[in-house]
Amino acid sequence: NEGMEVARNSFPLWLFGAAGSGGVARSALPRLIDEYFEVQALKGVGPTLGGPTIGVSPLAGYPEDLRLKDVELIVNNPLNVDAIVQKYPIENNFLSKKGYLTIDAFQLANAKANPLAVRAIFESFQKNKAVEPQVAQRFLDEYQRDPTSVKKNLVLNKVLVYSAVATLLFLLGLADVATATDFYRGWFPDWPGGLDFPRNLLSSEGNVFTIPDYFMVDVPPERMVPR
């Protein structure tokens, strides 16, 4: 079985590759969960002008629809994006110092508006924490012409974010499988649990507690790659 030596050589590559990408993917999940609950907590919070709603899709994950008048109040703020960035610098924020529009600055500039609507409009910029001023201004100009277009861009942002994380987690899963397979083939190739996996895990010979019994320190000569 020449695969034992090959598996030992490729195992470190898969291990470090999966660890690097895994750190990015796994750190993204708690952040997304926190952001979801932050949005949910804004339900019924703060002032609202009432009136008709704009019809935000449930795919956006928002606890309630946005009022058209609340959206109009924000997008028609007399301060443009550059003015907001200059007037509301955020201390200890690197992107704010670099001239980006942060969500904190946007919230300060719209302190009298509905908090959920403020959050929704900022997230519709396709960024969650900071955005280039020209990008934000382009979206706001669009919303001044048609405030209801917020809902389209908001859903698009959510779809892009969740799709990116799902793709990363899928690729991470493949890397984890490859890592585990090489570990098994490289050091425990005779472990019965690896044959007809996962059915053999239920057998007395193939359960996980028997794995140490099949550990091989060295690759037997008959399993080495011919040179």
C-alpha cells in the first residue's frame, strides 16, 4: 500500500491549509450571529415616522419592515457622506482615520432617525462596518430617487455575505476530510473503522477506542513508494 507514505507527506499541507482557512471561516460565524441578534434587538426601538412600509424581503433577516418615511428622512440628510466623515470621526478606528464612512459615524449623523432603518441603509451599501465615501454616496443618490430600492440592495448584501461564508465552509469541509483521510492512511491504515466508514464505527474492532492499537510509527518497507 503505497498510499501510506504519500499520505504522511501530504498530511501537513492539508493540516496547515485547513487551519488557516478554517480560522477565517470559523471566526466569521460568531460575527454573523452577533450581527443578526444586533439587528433583531432593534425591533420597535427608537422613533419612527410611521406610514407605509417599503416591503423588505424576509431574506434580509430583519425583525420588521421599514417605514418609507423613516428611509426618506435618512437618505435626505442635509449632510453628504464626505461631510459626515469629517464631522463624526471615530476614535481608535483605523478605517475612520483613513476617510471611510463607518457605521458608527452614520448612526451619529442620523441620531434622530429610526435605528433599524439606519442600520438597514448602511448594510445596503454592501458593507457591514465601513464603506468608501464615494460608494455610500452613490447608493444614497440612488435612494433619493427611489427610496424603495433600499430593500433590493439590502437583500443582495445578505445573499452575498451568506453565500461567501457558505462557500468557505464547504471548502473547509473538503479540506478537513482530506486532512483526516491522510491522517488515517498515514498512521492508522489497518484500523478497521476506516473501512466501510462510518458503518464499521459500530463494530467492536472499528470503534474509535481501538484507534491507538493500530498506530504505526514507521512506514513498513513494503508500503514505501518505490524509488
